[in-house]
Amino acid sequence: MVNTIGVVFLILTAFITILSLMVRSSTYNGIELALAGRADELLNWLSAGSATSSSFTGIVRDYIETFPDKNNMEIMALDQQGRVFITSTGFEPDQDQEMPDYQEALQSQGDSGKWMGKLNTGEKVMAITRVVRDDSGNLLGSIRYMVSLERADQQTTLIILALIALGVFIMLLLTFSGVYFIRSIVVPVRQVSASARKIAQGDFAVRIEKAKDDEIGQLCDAINDMAGELGAAEQMKNDFISSVSHELRTPLTSIKGWAETLQGGVDPETNAKGMNVIIRESERLSGLVEELLDFSRLQNGRMRLLVSRLDLLAELDEAVYMFTDRARTEHKELHYEETPSLPPVYGDVDRLRQVFVNILDNALKYTSPGGTITVSSRADAWVRVTIADTGCGIPAEHLPNVKKKFYKANQLVRGSGIGLAVADEIVAMHGGSLDIASQEGKGTEITISLPTCACLEENPQLVDNPEITKFIQERNQTAYE
């Protein structure tokens, strides 16, 4: 604001100064032209009368006596010696008053002189003198026109004061608008900056009060939304750490407890039971660690696919078979609607099997004893695998977030909260989609859609994965050769 006002002040000062000089110059030039015009008028009269030294005095006296602008300007007639012998005012002239314009007119080739200054009385005037000569060039006398500049200076001063007042008004207007700008922009921005600093320090509960529904208000809304999202993410992270800690502690406790039991010596039956628990819990622990590693690879973009042309139905059969015994043990029905065949797809066998395993594991975890998990598949240009359960379902407010990392709709069920996020990322890397439909209290249905080989070959833009794209190109090149 200071810089802006300073620049505008300099511009206005220069503008007013230049305009004031132009007004003063224009005023003086107008007066000079008026005096010169009157002088030319008298010279023309003298020339028409072919004035001589004897007639010059009479002609000038007659002209001065009948001069109509006596109130606006003064006319003096000078003899050959430069002495004033008559004036239009009727008063005795000051013979001691210097007349620089007369001296200039005598020495000028144009017989004309101009002077602007102050009289002995202190009055500021402008005077123009014209020397009159006969046809032979002999000096007959001179005529001198003089006008007071006091009134002209007063009018010029009024104009300059008006310009200064306009400049002051502009500066005040600029100052008030600058203050308004500071209050409406700078102050809210400072508040936004202070709130953002608090958010950066971890205070996600801070909110910015929106004063107006303008761009600053929109920025406040965006920062408030960001704080809310960061707060939710922070809470999910804390819940994730707590959940993972519990998930890690539970198998470790079982392993440690049975190891201490077996260390003291037990009967063969107890030994076998303890070893089974240790192996099972170790596998569970290993799976959780592997899940975390996969999530880390996805986050850092380091997960790579070992692409091949594969039969998705075989991988689905194997995944269902893995959970058959578990479903029976937990008194849940795993119903598999087998499909005779499915078109081949391009993908990573292990990663796609991991997707089926994660979703089937979730379906069993969230389904109560006596419930049903149904697995089915179908194909057109895409292969679609549907896994539906009759579990607790997902509340509507949680449904949009269940694929986000660390998010758990139900904190009472074991799990890290990243399995579904990992599955969704893996499916996306294959150019597919993972869609979730759920009703609270009725169950959840997850559909995995993957493009077939033929679909990808015709539409390679469907997948944005260098491994799959490269595999398709190499396969097409080999087929061409």
C-alpha cells in the first residue's frame, strides 16, 4: 500500500505541476496575444493614415480617447525621446518607471518588445511596446500596451488549487480504498496464514471464520475442509496404529505363551496343539507384515507386476478352496457358483489371488455364524467376479471411505484397515475396478471387474501400467513375427 500510494503521489505531483505550468503559460500567452492584437490594430490605423511626426500625436490621442477596453488594459503613447505624453487612464504617468520592453523594441529588428514584471507600486504586469516609424524609417514614437496580471494570477491560482484539491481527493480515495483492501484482503489472509500455521503444527480442530462469500471466503472453506480431512486422516492413522499394534500383539502373545508352555515339557498331544497354534499365528503374523509391505510398495510406487496371460477362473477356484475349511469351522456357508470358463486376462497371478483372498477374508470376518458368502463370476468384454455376503453391511456414511487407506468402518473386527485399499490399488493397476454395494444389516457385495485380453488388445489405453503395456506389445510383436 505504501509503495502504491508513493508511486501515485509522485505521478499526481508531476501531473499537477505540468498541468499548472501549462495553465499559467496558456493564460499568459492569451494575454500576450490580446495585447499584440490591439497593438497591430493601432499600427494598421496609423499606417492607413500615413502618419508623420506631426500627425502621430493627434492620431494616437484620438485612438486612446475612443479606446473601448480602457478598463481591461492601459495604453501609453511615447514620443521620440521615450517619454510618455498620454495614457488611457488619464493620470500622470510615472516617468521613473523602467520600461524594458521599450528598450527591447528600439533594438529589435521587428520594432517590438515584451516585458513581464512588477511596477514600482508592486503590481505585476505584462507590457508590449511597438515602435512606430514613417515610410522612411524615421522614429515617430511608440505605443505601449500594459495589462495587470493580478487577476490572471488569481484565476490561475484557483485552477491550480482545484487541481491540488483533486489530487488530494484522489490520494484520500486511494488511501481509504487501500485501508479497505487491507481489511478485506490482507487481514483475512493473515488470519488464514495463522490458522494454516496451527494446522501445520497439528491442530486440526482450528477453523477459519468466513466473513464474506468471495474468493477469500472460498479459500477459508477450502482450508477448513483441508483441516477436516487432515484431522480425519490423523484419526484414521492413529486408529490404524492402534489396530495394527493389537493385530501384532495378539499372535505374538499366543506364540510367546505356547513357546513358554512347550519349553517346560508337555505331553505329545499338548505339544502338537501348541505347535499348530504357533504355526497358525506365525502365518497370520507373516500375512499382516506382508500386507503392510505391499501397502508401502503401493504408496511409494515400487510395486511391480509379473504379467502373464492367465486363467482367472483357476485363481478364483484356488482362493475359494483356501477358505472352505475356515467357513465350515466358523459355521458359515461359502457358496461357490462355478462358471465353466472365463476369457483369459493379462495380470499378475499372485496379486490377483491376493485380491480374492483379501475380499473373501473380509466377507468371512464380517459375516456372523449361520450367514452365507456367495462367489460368482460372469464375462462379456470384461471378467466380473462378485463376492457377496449376508454380514453386518456397511453404514451409508462409511461406504464412500471404505477403500481409503487406514479406514475401518467397524473397529470391533480385527484387521489393519488397509486390505481393501491394497486390493483396490492392485485391481486399478490391472486396468479394472472394484465396486462396493452394501446395506447395513443386510450384507455387502463386491464386484471385481477386469478387462479381458481381447479387450485390452483392442483398447490398450484402458490400462496405465508399464508392465502390462510392455507385455502386450511384446506378445503382439511375437505374434506378428
